[in-house]
Amino acid sequence: MLNDLPSIEKVFSPEPLFRPKLEGLPLPVAHLGPLREATQAIADLTQSPIEIGFQSLLAVSSLAVQSHANAETLAGTTPTSLFLLTVAPSGERKSACDKLASKSVHRWEEDQYPAYLRRVKAYEFEVEVHGRLQHKAVKTRVGGDGGEVIESDVIEEPIAPVIPRKVLSDVTSEGILHHHEEGDPSVGIFSDEGGQFFGGHAMSKENQLKSSAAFSRMWDGSPLNRTRGGQSLATFRHRRGCLHLMLQPGVAEGVFGNEIMRDQGFLSRCLIAQPNSKIGTRFITETEAEASKRLIAQEKLAEFHAKIYALLSLPPSTTENPRELTPRTLTLSSGARSILVAFANEVERQQAKDGDLASITGFASKAAAQAARIAGVFALLTDPDACALEPSVMLDAVELTAWYLSEAQRALDAGHIDPSLQKAELLRVWLLDNIPNAAFTKRMIVRRGPSAIRDTKTVEHLLGILERHHWIVRCPAANVNGRQSAQNWRLVSNA
């Protein structure tokens, strides 16, 4: 009779660990400026939410322009570097959007590499010559016969060629410093698997504060310092870095509820988008009209890629050190300043007690700077020789920043989230990515799971949460990975 009973998986469906969020406001498509056509093109080609393609295009655009110009704000200047977080579940075609948006960046890297290899060979020869001349100069200064010391000119050491790598993915704060020793001074940290970033070494429990501070300094355009023992002290100035991470909703909940990342200021520097799902509505129609639409979309994307490739190929202004950037400043025209002042005053008013933005003052206090950054990106995409921010680009940037504020409020103003549920969701996503169809043990998670939860008591607690919410079920005693185990679980088949 027991065999005739339905399985527990059919009786109990998995229960969400978090309550669903309210639907967001639509992206203000009329204010996407020079990215409007490319954004629509990606949406047409992938049938993904339009916000995902826009986030990817905006990130790539920030990467292309940040080495060339800063933007004037109401309180000085700011880089045109942008930090973006895109929240969407698996199946929303995040990777497809990112691949389409970043195509020109990867092509530029590939095209630059042969010339870089030739420069490396020349550099190695220059180093060898420098060593010989330096040895000869030392002998001259000492004086072989003990006589008068002869002063000689200082022989400058050759500078290594810049590695043409623009995109970094799974990095730590130390990894960025290592890159800046010989790498490009303008980089983008892009990943369509943002959970690996937040669940990895960089954002492990012991590294969260340090990494959050380092990435915040990168957004600010501040010098990055290396002071670790066993390595030479170094300061990397005048570098630029933008960021775009794509997250699944469960991982995002944990990130948005992380007090360290909120209090330190990393999250308040990010522009968040979490579009409404289109899964279940993306039907394919093979008509002449659809074929024509796809052809037009490909042409519009090709125009965007040509702009990005040209900006990446434009040599940035630097000091004598090719790794220290000296971007020009896009000044605020009088009309743009008036728009930005009005926006800043309205945002400030809404931050007052009981105001609409009172709960996200960290984001709101940076709204004017974010608008100036977006305006700077739009200005250089429109005209690479631009010297000022005009009212049209500032109006678009202000409208977009207001939309981003509403998204931030939706993401962070949902009240306090139980940290245990955040960690349980982190574990659930890790299991889904790593052990979706096989039995697993507690030991496997302690040894290989997300670094933030690798202790036995924590894993036991989180497994209990996932079991109570019917995301996992117990299995009979079995041999798992060569070890006999009495306690085994697996994800339910309809999870």
C-alpha cells in the first residue's frame, strides 16, 4: 500500500524562501539616448526583458568611455564608470544579452593581441639592453681604479607593454591590483554568473569588508593600495573600472540584505535592474515581418559595435606612464546644470523623514553623481569629441536615474530578510548549479560549497530550512562519491 501513495515531491511543492517582489516600473525607453535602438535590437533578437539588454549595453558603453572623460557634477568631477546589477532568474537569456552587447569588446581584445605580442618581444630586447647599459654605468660611477667617481645619466627602465585585456570576470580585490601592475588601466568586471562573485573568495565572510571597500574606491576613481605582507608596497593611481554582475533572485536577496555591503557603500554605488519575467510569453513566429525586424536589429547592433570598437581603439590620454589615465572633463552646460540642480533638490526633499526615499538615502545621496555619469556615457557615445554635457543627455540621464532609484527602493525596501534564509537560498542555488540531479551529503557541502557557509553547524541548519521548504528530500543510505553515508539528500525533481 505504501508504494501506491504519491511521492512527497508530488504532495509538497517547493515553497519560496522569500515573498515575491512587487512589479517594477517600466524602463523609460524614450530616455535611453544613443542606446535606444541597440537596446530594442537585443530585445528583438533574444525576446528577453528589455532591461537586461540595456544593462549590458550601458556597462559596455561605460567601459568604452571611462578612460577618455570624467563628468562634471554639482560637487566637482566624477568618473564615467558605472556599477550595474541585473537580477533575473535562469531562462531570461541574460547570457545571450551579454554576449550580444559585448561582442565588440572581445573582438577588440583579439585584434590587439598580435600587436601586443610583438611589443612584448621588443620590450624583452629593451630590458636586455637596459641591463647591459646599467651594468656599464655602475662600473663607470664606481671607477675601476678607485679614482674619481664619474657621474652618468640615469638610464630609464623600459616600460612593459599594456596587456590588452578589458574584461575581467571572477576577480578579487587582490586580483584587480595584480591586473593593474601590467594590465589595461581601464577594465570592466563583467559576469553573467554574479553568484560566483558574491559566493566566492572575494565576498567570503572574512573578505567582505575589504573587498567592498576596494570596489567602492574603484567606483570613486580613488588610488588603489597594496600593503599585504610578502609583496611590494604599491599604489595604483588614475585607473578606471566599471562593473556589471547578473544575479539570480535568490542570490540577490542575500546581497541586498547584507549589512556590510549596504553600510560600507558598495551597494549604494550600484544601479539595479530586476525586470518582470517574460518566460512563457516568448513565442516564435516565422513571418517576413519578423525576419525583417531581426535583420534591422542586427544592423542596429552592428552600428553600436562600430561605435564601441572606435572608442576602444582611440588612445586615451595618459601620463608618461601608459597605465595612468588623464581623462578630460565633460563640463556641465548651463542648461544641463539647471536640470541636474532641480533633480538633486527633488531627491534631497524626498530623503527627508517620511519621504519616499528616506529608506534608501545611500542610493539617493549619489543620484546626482550617477546622473552625471550616465550623461557622460551618452555624450561620448553620441560624439567621441564631446567636451560638455548638454541638456538633452542630462534629461535622459535624470529620467533613467529616477527609474534606478525606484528599482533600488523595490530591491532594498522590502524589510529585513532573515540571514538564515539568505544563506539557505545561496546553498539552494549552489546545489542547483553543481549537484542538480545526484545525491549529496553534508560533507560535500562543507568541503565544496559556498565559502560563506562552510562549517558543519551552519550546513545542518540550512539543510533543515531547505527540507522544511521542500526544496530537498532525504535519500536512503547509499554510497555517494565513494563513501557510504546514512544521510543523503537531493533536490526535488520539480525544483
